[in-house]
Amino acid sequence: MAVIEHLCAKPEHQLPQDVGSPVVLYAGAWAYCPAGAADGHDWRATGGRTLATVREWLGRPSAVTSLTR
């Protein structure tokens, strides 16, 4: 189960639906950007939440993709 350590809060990156790869690496940990952008983020710590919880916060479907590090 993926633990998401950061969530992008940049307004321009808050899309109504996720892009193909919203989970990215940031500072050696998993991070979540709805736009899947390569840069220009405003990262906020999540406190180590599961991918399912972060998706729930954003009103996304509960489908979770398996990740390996």
C-alpha cells in the first residue's frame, strides 16, 4: 500500500479528474499531484496518508493502483 507524504496544493494543478500518473516521487517519498505535473508544485505534508485516503480527500474514485518503490 502506497503512503503519500506530500500533496500538491497549487491551484493550477487541481484538476477535476486525475491525469494518467498523479503519483510522483518528491524528496524520496511518494507525492500526489492531480495534474501529474513535472514541476511548479506547492507541496504540503500529508502526515503519511494512504493513497486511498488522499484520493478520498480529493473526491476521487476509490480505485487504487499498486505502487512499488
